[in-house]
Amino acid sequence: MSSVQFKIKRFNELSVVELYQLLQLRSEVFVVEQNCVYQDIDGKDEKALHLIGTFDGKTVAYARLFDRGYYFEEASIGRVVINEQYRDRKWGHELMKAAIAGIKDHFNQDAITISAQLYLKKFYESHGFVQAGEGYLEDGIPHIRMHLEFQN
């Protein structure tokens, strides 16, 4: 079985096709599948590194990577998404490994804070994240803040 291929790009390095596909994937999952009306295009994409996972020429995995100070005091990972059709392949774990490595390589940070959907708590814990604080609603969906510290 073939696997997903990852690359990291700055906003101005994205092709029109890559940008279209990543926005389409985010919309398919966060707006349509999760039935959540919210402003996905939030003006922060220009500040992010874009971790794109492709398979057979199609964007099937994606996450935004931020240096410290954009979302939290620490570096952050957001918009973590896998195309529904490929979730049985466990590529979410590969995506998180690549995202954590991307934070280390590009930002030289030793901590990551994320705003995680509550139902994914065990998934993020499997990558070393721990809950930091009480739960809250974000766009009507239960979330928790989670934190990861690692050695450089």
C-alpha cells in the first residue's frame, strides 16, 4: 500500500491548485462533515507554514504550523485534518509526527500548545500531548487546550 507524502510550504509558495485543494479539504471536514458554520479563512494562513499530505496527486492530509506568539505563547499546530476516505489508513498519526517535526525544524521550539477537539484527546495523548486546563466551546464544538514539551 502506498503512503501519503508530506511537504511544508509557506503561503506564498503554495500553487493555486494546492491552495484550492487544502481549502476544499478544510471546508469538507470542518464545515460540511462537522456541520459547523465558521470563518475558516481567518487571515492567519499567510503567517502559517502549511503541511500538506498528498496521495495520488490529491491533498488528503493537512495542518497549519505556527511559530510561538501567533495562537499561544508556544508554537502551535492547527487545522489538523485527514480526508474522510483515508482515515482508515492511520495517516493522522503520520501527519502529527510530521507536524511536530516541522515545528522543531522550522521554528526551533521546545513546546507546542494546541486547541484540540475533545473527542480527539486520546489521539493527541498518543503523541505526547497532555491536557492543560478545562474544556471550552470553540465554534460550538467542545475543545481542550493541550501541551507538548520535547527536547531539542
